[in-house]
Amino acid sequence: MATINSNFLKLQSNYLFADIARKVASFKDSNPDSRVISLGIGDVTRPLVPAVVEALHKAVDEMGDAAHFHGYGPEQGYAFLRDLIMENDYKARGVNLSPDEIFISDGAKSDVGNFQEVFAQDSIVAVTDPVYPVYVDSNAMAGRAGEMEGRQWNRLVYLPCVRTNDFVPDFPKTRPDMIYLCYPNNPTGTVLSRAALQGWVDYARREGCVILYDSAYEAFIRDPDVPHSIYELDGAQEVAVEFR
């Protein structure tokens, strides 16, 4: 008889964003004249820019022409796209990567959720607090989070981000195997300076940890002291996997 992964049964009954959506809907029903500005989910609010529309039309036209039609792409993504990412997102910032180190997927959320499967089940995981739920839930489903005690999992290492530490997490007292960092951060919107992020890279090198670095929001960075990529920092390629 097939059995269910018991770790699924340990998850909280409500997914955070679904819970927020229900609360917003309930408020709107009760307050029909109120104008709600929802910051719960980063949905889009403006139409596609002309350059994107033009590119989409061009791609569809190519698929309708036998001379340009193509099916499944390469498993790492098309070479022309990886080359452009390498040149414009990395080499332009002094980062030396090769195209075979770049993988095209369906987005950072899928990757940060799936990448944990590479690691052993008994790996110790560190997450900032508050945290993007995917980091926690994916490891909970894999059995690394332990049991829910109160509002926290008893095998996760939590890194508080609060006003007293200026929302910059301190190094953990318990050495983790995996460290999830997201900057600019979801949900706090905070960033790490170049020096602060270098400190985490140095910590990971010293302790033998792997940093899973979610930089999905790097396009919003304007401060020159805030790195767009963790690979801008010395030694990061030894210990970090970047998702964007």
C-alpha cells in the first residue's frame, strides 16, 4: 500500500500568501468603500512594455515558420541566452563565470524550492526570521525542519532580523550546513552592504557551509555599496549558489 510522506502532514494548514489573500478578500467584503493597497503578493500592475510585446510576437512568428521552428531547448537553457546573462549580468560587474555555470529555469522560487534536494536529509538549515516561506516549507517536506514547536521548527536555525540588529542577521551559534539569504530581502525589503555580505561569505568558507543566495530582486538595487551578485565578493564562488 502506498503511504504519504509524513513530513507533509507536519506543514501548517495555511500557506502564508493564501492566508493573506483570504484576509484581504474578507476585509474588502466587509469594507466595500475602502481602497486596499495590498503588499502581500508582488503582482504586476502595469501592461507589458512595447519591447517585450514585440519580442513575444517575433518569437511566436518564428515558431510558425518551419525554418525557425524548434521544440525542447537544451537542458541548461539556450546558449545565446546564457551568453548574454554571462556578459551583461556578471562580466560587466567584474564576475568571471563561464556559460556552463549558468542554468535557465522557470524562476527563482522553483529553484530555491527544488535545490534543497541535492543535500542530505540530516543537513542543518539556517533561515532568516522573518523568512520567505518556500525556504522553510521545502525543507520541512524533506524532513529537515523537525517538529513545529510553537511558531518555529525545532531543527531549523533561525537568524532573527529585528530592529535591534538593524535587520542584519548575526552569525548563528549553531553551525548550519545550508544558509538561505535573500537580498534585497523578502519580506523586509532590507539589503546587505558589500562588507556585511562579505562577512557571510567568509563565515561560510570558514565553517564549510553552502549559501543559497536568492537575488530575485537585484534589479531594484541602486546603491553602489550593495552588490547585485554575491559572486562580486571574494571567495563566494567557493560557497554560494545564486538564484535570480
